[in-house]
Amino acid sequence: MKKILINILTFAIVIAVIIILLVSFGSSDGNRYVYKGNTEHKPITIKAKEYQCSECSMDVEDLKYAAQIISQNGNTYFFDDIGCVVLWLENHSIDIHSILTQTLDTHEWIDVKDAWYSRIAPSPMGYGFAALRHKKEGLIPYDEMKLLMLQGKNLHDPFVKKKLLGK
């Protein structure tokens, strides 16, 4: 009888610890992927770690690589890496007003199609793509970056990494 009581008590303690851990890992704000009510369809100014990437769920921390998708209904989705935007768009169909990215050279929000992309940047997800406003040698347009991302030809591919970085 004493052994059964000890087993039940041990089980109850383990369950209590698991519940406490799960509750402590949660945020009081819940997941922060979408800003609602952006009816002016303008870029939302955010702070580091204020929102999470809609694709990978990481905090949008390094704002110089951040991107936003603004829907026609005013929902704004946040991303920590332009590669995450490409992947997210493959699995979601929304009525898009604009897709904006932060630029490394001018630190402003611009349309993704107006940007030029580096293939060797230390982007948050390690894909290597980063937006710049001004074209320079070695930069590629959005459509080429998108195609390379969808083909997996980014810095996650060891052959691409070796070709571009010599590593």
C-alpha cells in the first residue's frame, strides 16, 4: 500500500513539474506573428524581439534583415529573413497589398522587387540573402533570389556555400 502511494505521489509531482514548465515557457502575449489593423498599408515600425517570424517562429531580432507582408485587409506578417518570406508564400495564399524588406545600405523599408540581394550575408536563418537598395556587382534581383531560395541554392547547401564563400 505504501509503495502504491509513493508511486502515485511521484507521478503527481512529475505531472505538476511538466505543467509548470509548459506554463513558464509560454508568453503572456501569446504568439506574436501578426499585427492587425494596418489599414494604411504602411510598414510597421517594430522593436527587436517584439514579433516572431511567421515562417520559422524565431523572434525578429536583427531588424536589418526583417521583412513584412501587408495584406489587403490590413494584417501585417513579420519575418526575420527574406528567405522565410519566400518559403511562407509557397504555403499561404493571401490577398497581398505589399511585401517589404529592410535594406542593409539605406536602412529603409522598400518593396522586395525594388531591392537587390546579396547571396553571402550572415542572415538570421543562414540563407545568405540580404536586401540592398542600390545595385552593386554580385547582387541579384528578387525573382532570381526567390528561385534560388525555392531550389535550395542558398548557403544551407554546402556546394553553394563552398562556391560563394570558399568554405
